[in-house]
Amino acid sequence: MSKGLHNASYRNHCDLAERQVAELPEVIRRFWPKVAVGAATECWLWQGGRSGEGYGSFRIGRHRMGAHRVAWSLTYGPIPDGADILHSCDVKRCCNPSHLSPGTHTDNMRDASARGLLAVPHPTMPRKLTTEQVSEILTHVARNGRGAITEMARKHGVSQPLVSMIVRGARRQYDSIERVG
Ligand SMILES: [Zn+2]
């Protein structure tokens, strides 16, 4: 099935490309303040501009990229070739990585993606972290302080800003649970 020209060019030009990997800390620094990060299960709404289709729109260099695609990529790594990033919550502005998953219009690709076959680790982009790795990071940083962030980033092969983000995110979720209780 053919896709609209707009969709096609939007996708082709707007993934985090090789040359943009060097700008990753800058991207992370600019991106997350524009997301209303909430509790783990809530929708995290994009506060910046939007595309004509209603998705959050984030500028990287000369290109615009769907904010939900940036959120997924910063959390899990490169978007599998040709994949769309789908919302389980159906809220187009939502950037909560746990509401997002890669999918395509063909069953084969969707199945492959579900099995993790398309999540190819990239040498410099953040890899997908397992739940166990995330909990190890959180425990280790809680015990040893923020100085342990560098050590954890090196050990798990991800960027320091990503580890900081995970630690900050967990802290915020913990705070919001505290407030409710
Ligand atoms: Zn959502």
C-alpha cells in the first residue's frame, strides 16, 4: 500500500541519523523538558509544537521528527528500519516510552519486531536496557550516589544522560507514589 508523500519524507528524514548521535546529549537536554513526565503508567504529554497529524514535533538540525519517535529512540535505541512507533494509549501527543512500541503495516515485520529481532544494538546509540539492568542501575546509584552514574553507563554501554534520565525518572515516579500514599 502506498503511503502519502508527506508521511514517507517525514519518516525518511527524521530518524536519529548517524551524524546526530554526536548531538545526543544536546538532544536529551532539549527534549525531555518539553515532555510533561508523570507517573510510570500515565500519558506524558508533549508540550511543544505539533505536526499537522497531531503528533508532537521536535526539531533536530534542519529536520523535524515525531516527538514520540524521539522518546522511543532515546529510551530504547535506533528505530527498526521502516517501523512506525505506535501508541498503545492512542494519545498522539504521548511520549511515555512504556506506551510506545515499534510496529509496521506487515505482519512479518510486526512479528519480528515483537521477538526483538529488529532491535539491533548500535555501537554509540543507547541500547535497550532490560528491566533487570534498569533495577541494577537504580539500586547501585541509590547506594553509591550520583557518582556511580558514569560507572553504570560504561558497564551497560549506554550514555550518561540516559542513565541520569532513568535515575531522575525513577525519583519522580517514587515522589508521585509518595504523594498519593
Ligand atoms: Zn500514553
